[in-house]
Amino acid sequence: MSRVGTAPEFKVEVSGMDRFPMEGVEVWINPSNKFLVFQLHYSANPAKNDDTYRANIKSSMPRAQYMQEYELQWDSFSGLPVYQDFQEHVHGSKTRLEPEIGLPLLRGWDFGLTPACVIAQLQGDQLVVLQEYVEVNMGAKRFAERVLKDLALKYPEWGNMRRDWLDYADPSGSARKDTDEGTCFGVLTALGLKINPGVIAFEARKSSVEHFLISATKGVPNFQIDLSTCPVLVRGFKGGYRFPETAEEIEPTKLRPIKDEHSHPHDALQMITCRLVQMRSTKRVRGPDPMYSFNMAQGGSK
């Protein structure tokens, strides 16, 4: 997996010690001076670990200041975050997320010379984001071959490309290029994938992600993302995937996020979520009961 636009990890695991001994507490060794570091988050205090406390604090200061002082998120981004309902301690998993055997795996694809692929699975009502792949200056064929090779090693139980996987891709991938007259869809199809085009409309894609972020089933959030294997997506949720600073000057219908390293995996994720929401919102209308000739002959209604 390639990590693009992320800072290097400067934390070293403490040998024989749990890095997260309790909620809101993280322990590591600083590799520079070998000091043992304890980082405390307000959620370590049960009296403060609730939505009312968070809402009161957030309303009393600028968002960037709140994220730094209370959520311990030191990345600063200019512009309004696309998703303001993401909470790392709620939606992020510090333990490795695993797929459930018997359920299909989902792939979202975004193309261009900064391609991205997101791997997820719908487990009941919960969308579990397992992995991201992000590259720079790489064509669709080489990127897809690398992704598929890695997935074959990591998920051998899902070996059938058409039966065990559902692939959703940016609809722009069906456009023919003026260089070789080929398409990104054609590249993936030639590799054995069955491609389902995603949704073009940005608002529908954005709201489909929010659908999972803001909902829960029996107290369990309907969105979980692996913090260790999806660093660019997580940075995007924390503010990297954002609207320009001049957002208030742009017509709402024309407002779009900044195109950078964060936007590509988020576009890939949206290819998955928008189709899932579409399928769930499709209403099944029951047709009339069947009419059989022998019943009609006896005067029956069915």
C-alpha cells in the first residue's frame, strides 16, 4: 500500500505494554529521546465522554482550535471540511478490522494519474472500510494490477473476481482516451472485473457517506474505518478533504472539494456508498397475486 500525503509515524510501540491501556489513554516511546509518553484524551474522563460535553465545547471555540486542543489532531487545513460528523474515536478502529467470510467485498475505484482504490464490506448495517490504495503518476492498468496482486495475497478466500467482489468505479472511467482509444473500465474488465458505474452527482455521493456516518444500529455506529490501513482517508475525514476557503462565494450547486491527495480515495469511497444507499432506498412493490386457470374455472379469485 502506498501512503500519499501522510506524515511519518514517530511512535514506537512499548514492548510488553498495551499501547492503548484504556479509552482515552495512549502510550508510546519517543524514538528521539527514548522518553515514555502518556497522551491523555478527554474521553478518559467518563464525565466528559459524552456528546453533550463535546457539543458544548465545540460551540465555544473555533473548530480548528477545538480539534487541536480537545481531539489532539494537529494537522491544520484551510477550508471547510466536507464531512463534519466524522469522529475518530467513534468511527475509527485502532485494532485491525477484518472481513466476514461469506459476505462479498466491495471495491471503489477512482482513476487518473493519481488513482485510488478503497476496499470495504457491508456487515449488517455497518460499512467497514478495510484498506486504501493510493498512487501518484501511475496509469490504470499498472495500478489495478498492483492492487489485485496485493488483494489476492491478503484475501485469498475471496478468489473469484466476479462472484466474491463488487466493483464500483467513477463513471468517467468509461470515457475513451484520445491516446489509445481505450477506457479505464476496459482495463479493469480485461483483468476479470465486472464494473458497476458509480454516481456522478457530488451531493448524492457526499450524502451517501454521511448516511453511514450519522447513523447507528443498537448503539453501534454504522461506519467503521481501519485507522492503520487507511491513513489518507482518515486525514481527509479530519479536514484534508475540504472545500476551498472561498466556499461562501461559490454557488452551492457548484461547490466542490479541493482536488488533492485526499480527494481521490474519498471519491473511490463514494462510489461504494452511493450505490449501497441507492440499493437500500429502492422500494420493492408487491405485484398482484398470481391467477391460475383452474382456480378461475372454479370461480376462485386466485
